[in-house]
Amino acid sequence: MNKEEIKNLLGKGLIQIFSANFINKIIQFTTVLFLTQIISVSEYGSFTYAQNTMNFALLLEGLGVTSGILQYSSIAKESIEKYKFFGFGIKFGFVFNIVISIFLMGYAAWGPIAIESSRYYLFIMSFIPLFSIAYNTIQAYLRSTLRNREYSRLTVFNTVVYFLFTVSLSFIMGANGLVIGIYIAYFSTVVLGLFLIRKDIKLFKLVSIKDRSIKIEFIKYSVVTVLSNAMSQLLYLLDTQLIGVFTGSEELLANYKIATTIPFNINFIPMSLMVFVYPYFASNKDNKKWVKEKLGNLVKALGILNLVISLGGIVLAKPVFSILFPKYMGSISCFRILMIGYFISGTFRIPFGNILASLGNVKANLINSIISGIANIILDVVLISKYGSIGAAIASLSVAVISSIIQGIFITRHIKNIK
């Protein structure tokens, strides 16, 4: 990639996206630092388990309409067509998330929960999916229309408000304040998002998708994508859930959660690039030479960057934890294993999965997700039951390797088949 190409990318909003995500992760990391000092280890563990349970339900958020909006609005040439997919998607997704909220309330009231103290937090968090779907569909629409600056402002605003209200209210009310802060952050961000697309909203009332076959195609793409993503996200959620199931310990759960904080949050680096390049890969999905060249450049750049980051994290683990998380020094071994997992995921799994989706090959992602998901469940059950949180970290690393290999095979075949 030459200087002119880099300059062109920066001019189209890459620097805004990366800067916004960098700021977001710094603030999110700072939020965790404050919360772990304000809230007790056991209370934080209870909240973590409740949040993790809610995130399981959100794996099916909106039945995947955010992915549908991103894909179909990115491909659509006319603005009026882009509006149609957003309007249809947000309505469909909101209705589905109402079902998710009702399910969460029922599960919190009567369902089996390994850590009983988390039941209350799950109940009061059950309406978050309604705000979440609105926020995420607006983000998808801004991305698909290449409004990267507005997208960046919205994400930064959400993170800043989240930090201010969760930390301040947690200091006053403990984990209850943390939940209230989450609601306030989502609500205020949705209001800002609606303001940013206020001119477009007027057009949404005037347009709709008349062709039933297009609606079905949109939903099919969304469903397949959400199932693929759901299986992939199990990598991050199942570990935490099974630690709670097998150990029943809020403290051990909190320690593992802290170990994942840095490795999982620095995924913003590859994700920032994917947020930016996704619409371009989607619009050039039939250009074999372009796709092959740009994918190669992307993987090489990420490989070098992620190697430096991963090695730095492994070597500096002890001093970093002694300064940032002195109450969680027992997390260091898990952290080092997860940093290796970050290198694999950030260099291969995340880019390959996103590019396959942008090229329209969601079936490949679904197949990969099913295989890696099954492997994830088996490895988690076997390793966590024997080795606790260390087993969870090893399982996470193993699945990242398996998933990356499968996706690498699929994406190579797909590019060869482009005419």
C-alpha cells in the first residue's frame, strides 16, 4: 500500500473511526478500573454473571437486522433504497427484541441461575435490549452510508456518557447505580443518534419495501449472519458462564473477567479497520484482483501490529496488573494465554469473518461458527471442569485457532471462485 492509498483511506474517515474506537476503549478500560475499585469483588462477580446471561440472549439481537442493514444499504446505490432497508430493519428488530426482553424477565424470575445473587440484576437489566437494538441499527445505517464521522461521534458519546453515569452512580448506589448508568447511556445515545439522522427519518415514512421477496432475502441474510455471529460470540460468553456454573464463585468469576479486559478490548484495533473497510469490500465483492490484494495488505499489517502488542502484553503482565488491578494478581496466567488468543483472533479470525460476510458468503461463516461453536462447548466443559479459569483461557485460545483455520480455507476458496 503506497502513501497515496494511505492518504486516501485517511481522508475517507479511517482516522475518525480508529480514533473514536481508541478513545472508546481507553474510556471503557478506565471505567473498569474505577468500577473494580468502587464495587466489591463479589458484587462485581454477581453483576458480571447477570450481564453475561443477558448477552447470551442478545446473541440473537433483532434477529440480525443490523447486519442486514449494513450489507443491503452498503450495496444499494440510491439513497432511497438505503432508507428502505433501515426502516424495515429497525421495525423488525425492535419487535424481536421485545420478545428477548420478556424472555429475560421470565428467566430472571423463574429460570435456573448458578449464581443466585445475580438474579436481581438480570431482572432489572431486562429492558436494555430495547435500547440496544435502536442504538446498533442507527450505527449500522451510518456505517452503510459512509457517514464515518457521525458514526465516530456517536460511539464516543455513548462511551463517555457510560463512563460518567456508571462510575458516579456506582459510587453512590453500588451495582444498582451501574445498571441505571447503562440505561442512561443507551437512552441519551439513541436520542443523539435520532438527531443525527433526523433528515433521513422524514423519508422513512414515505418509503417501504414493496417486494416481499426482497424482505425475505433481507431476513434470510440477517438470520444466517446472526447465527454465525452468535456462535462466534460464544467464544467470549461461554467461558464466563461455565466458570460460574462449575465453581459457583463470584470471586473466581470476577478474576477471569478482569483477565479478559485487556485482550478482549484491544479487539477494537482489527474491528476498527473492519468497520471502515466493510462497505468497500461489499461494493467490490465481484472484483477478484481487488479483494485478493486488499485482503493480503490487511492481514500483513494486522499481523505485524498484533505481534508487537501481544508480546508486549505477555512480557509486561506483572507490572501492568500490579498497577492497574492489584486485587486481581491471580488473573495474570489467564491474561497471558488470552493475549496469544488475541494475536490469532485479531490477525485472522476477525478480518476473515468480516470479509466473508462483506462478500456475501454468510453460509461459510455459519458453517465455521457451528464447528468452532461445538469445539468451544466441548473444550470449555472439559477444561473448565478440570482446570477452572486457566482451562477457560486455553479453550478460548484453541477455538480462535480452529476458527481461523476454517475461515482461511473458506475465504481462499471464495476468492478463487470470483469470476
